[in-house]
Amino acid sequence: MKELTSTKGKLITGMILAAAMIRLLPHEPNFVPIGAMALFGGTYLVNRKLALLVPVAAMLVSDLALQVMYGTGFYASMIFIYLSFLLIASMGFFLRQRVQRQTIMVASLVGSLAFFIITNFGAWLASHSTYPMTMSGLVQCYVAGIPFFKGTVMSDLFYNLVLFGGFALAKRFFPKLALN
């Protein structure tokens, strides 16, 4: 918990929470910083438990706010969103010693693909009335999700640029942030 009280920990946590709150603003379908905040937290929060917990807690806070504001925060397949979120945060562990444009971009794209595969599978499992519980129904669900995939990919790339780039700028102007 000491990590969260340091200036660096407060900044990283604040950036993740701010990203989560962006979900409350009007946006294009799937153009939200979910994958980016998971990858960023997994990369920069040193304690692995906190690296998973902080982004999940921020996501939960934004889901609660979405539920109160619009009634859309919770639904049947959301466990799959959280599972993909944890997977993407775990991918951040592998970026820790390799934070470069190329590795962030590849991790972002892999995270987008993982999110698409996991969440559409969850949507298929949870929507018995929409898609038949057959291989054909699963394929239909994935095909129906393709238009949303563009938003996921674009938002992951954009928000990873914002979070990782913003933190890189902060470290440049405040060199103490670069210290562990």
C-alpha cells in the first residue's frame, strides 16, 4: 500500500481513475479507455496485486456511476469484461522492462483482440435468446461484434498513447517520477 501513497503511485492511480471516468462521457461505441487503463496499470504499478486491483477498482467505480446515471453499468456478461481486463493488466507485467512505442502498440493490439474474443464469447453465453447455443450462433455473435472492434482497437491505441505518453512527459518534467 506504500506504493499508492508515493507521488508516482498517486499520479498513476489518478491517471487510471481519470481514464475510468471518461467512460461517463458521451463516446462512440467501444471508444473507451478500458484496455489502456488495464495495460497502463499492469505496466507501472509495481506491486502485482495493486496492478490488478487499482484498474479493476477504477472500472468498478465507473460501472457503479454508469448504473446510477444511466442504468447501464451492470449486465449479464460483464464478468467477461473484467476477465479480459485482468488479462490485459497482466500483459502489462511483460511490458515493465520494455516500455517502448512498438511494444506498447503490439500489447495494445493484442489486448484489443483478447478483449474482442473474450467479451463476445461471454455475450454469446449470456444471450440465449439472441444467439443459438451452437457453433453457428457463436460465429453470428462474433460477426455482430466486428463493427465494435474498430472502436476497441482505435480507443486502445489512442488512450495508450495518452496514458503512456502522458506519464513519459510527466517523468521528463519531474525526474523523481522515473525513480522506483
